[in-house]
Amino acid sequence: MTDASSENPTPQPGPLDPLLGPLDPALGALTPPPGGATPPPGGATPPPGGAPALAPPPGARYQTMATGSGVSNTFGNIALISAILGFCCVPFVGSVIAIVMGRIGMDRAKRGLATNGGVAQAGFWLGVVGVAGSVILFFVTIISSVINSPSGA
């Protein structure tokens, strides 16, 4: 009588790789399944209708994206940009524009008409710092020119 294992000419797959599936013991490569299809990870067959959805990890909360009008605050963006320009290019004018636009943007955010009130507030306060810096620089320049004038007065 012959042994049942000697009648089966197909090679048995080697050890199971947790990510790739069964390995060929001779080559260390994946053992192709019959029919040429690629096996899913773990070597299991997928359930009918596709793979099940993965559950989120315990304790994880996912925030849904806000759907709607997607309101932003153009006044806040203009305030921040003009405040930055007030520091770099146009010292006094850019800062004054930043204060005005920042105040409008903060009011719009308070009423719920805009979503980025923080940007408007940053532009407003940078504008205040820019105006204060411009005024201080103006007075320092005047005092310095009076002290260094050749007439002494």
C-alpha cells in the first residue's frame, strides 16, 4: 500500500510570512496559489462582497469635515498680509491698513460670518505693533537729527 503523501506531487508551502503569505521553502519566495491569482495578505480568501472595513482603534475619535459654505475671512487675510508688509516695505501705511482690516475681520468672525478670526486678530495686533514702532522710530529720527544738527539748536 502506498502512502497518501507520496501520491501528492504538488509541493507543500513553507512557513507563513505574516505580511506576504506562504513562502516557498526552496526559494524563500511567495508560493503562487493555484490559478495564478495573488493571495491576499495572510493567505486567507477574502469574504464575498469585499474585505470588511477596519474599525478605528479604541478611544480614537475622528472629526468630520465641515460641509457647507466654507466661509473664510478675506479681511483677516488682508490684515495679516498688510501687517507683514508694514514691517517690511510700507511701515506706517501697511500697519494702519492691518489695524482697520483686522478689526473688521474680528467683528465678522464674532458674528459668525467668517471662520478665521485668529488670523484677523494676529493681523490687528501686528498692525498695532507696527504703528507703535513707526511712531517711536519717527520720534527717534527727529531727536537724532536735532541733536546732530550743525547749528546746535
